Amino acid sequence: MLASFPRLVVYWSKERWSGAVDSVGSRTLANVLSQIKYDGAVAACGLAQGSDLPATVMPFILRGVTLAGVDSVWAPREKREEAWGRLSTDLDIAKLDSMTARARLDDVPSLANEILAGNIKGRMVIDL
């Protein structure tokens, strides 16, 4: 019977993260929302997997989770400049470097398979 339903999403999971930034959307965003700790927040800034949100309101009501949309297309220039300025002063570059790996452009096809399998964590920079 379950085979006839679309891929199911876990709607309620153990608290794991205080906050998250999601650029994927769809099932991934629903999954992240289900794992946010009490009074946490998620910033959604992309829809790579899709614009649907197969989730419930449980994280919002029972844990007080906030879902904030990030508009990088229509945001006023002043707001974008402020954000870039904050990144230059507030972001700990050492932490960012510790979760960054580099790869060559030729490696992208195999990396794509690793990403889809969930084996890549952090940030991947492709050297052109």
C-alpha cells in the first residue's frame, strides 16, 4: 500500500539543529524543519529540489520554529550591501575554511553522485 504513495517525509524528528540555511527546498527543507530545536530558525534561500513543502505545522507550533525566506533577487541594493558587509566582519573565516573542500571541474560528475548519496558535507569549491 505504501508503494502507491509519493516518497514520504519524516514530519517529526529528534531535535538536532538550533538553526539552518536551506538552499534546496522541498523534502530537504521539510526534513530540516522537523529537526530544528525549540525556538530555532531556518532561512530558506533556494528551491533546487522544488518549491513544494511536504511538511506539517508541528515544528512551528510545538517547537516555535521560525521559517524565514531570503530574497536575494528583489532585495534592495542597500540591504544586500549591508549583508555583504556583515559577512566580511561577522563570519569566522577559519570555521568556513574548516568545512570547505576543493575539487577540479573534471571531478564534478563523480562529486554529483557523492552529493546525491549524502556523502558530501560542508562547502565544495570547484577550481576552474
